[in-house]
Amino acid sequence: KRERASAAHIQATWRETQQAKADVRAREEAARQKEADEAARQQEEEELAAAAAEAERAAAVRATRHAEVIQAHVKGRRTRRDINRGKKVEQLVLNRAAKVIQKHATI
């Protein structure tokens, strides 16, 4: 009886030990999986942040280019306006000179 009880006790202890080892392995595997999931999530967040930054830079470049086009357009308009003013002043001076010449010619 004692040998059977001792053998049963040994078997029960061995089973408990095996179960405890299996539990430890399962916890370690769960921890590794959690760590891998966290690393994957962090990498995904970094990739998303990089993509967002790149999109923001591209938008800034587009906005800058658009502003340059508008500035060039406005500058062209100003240049044309200044040229027209110059022509008007020139015409005014020529007309005035013509009137003076005509006036003096009649005197």
C-alpha cells in the first residue's frame, strides 16, 4: 500500500510539475507574442507618422508652388500696369510737347 501511495504521490507530483512547466511556457509565449504585437503596432504607428509627414510636406510644396504662381501672375499684372502707366505718361508728355510745338509754331 505504501509503495502504491508513494508511486501515486510521485505521479501526481510529476503531473503537477509538468503542468506548471506548461503554464510557464504558455505565459512566456504569451509575453513574447504581446511583445511582438507591441513592436508591430509601434512600427505601424511610425510608418503612419512618416506617411503623414510626407503628405504634409507634399501639401506644403504644392501650396508654395501655388503661391509662387499667384505671385508671378500678380507681378505680371503689376508690370503690365506700370508699363501702361509709363506709356500714358509718355503719351501725355508727347501730347504736351506737340501742343507746345504747335503753339510756338503758330506764334
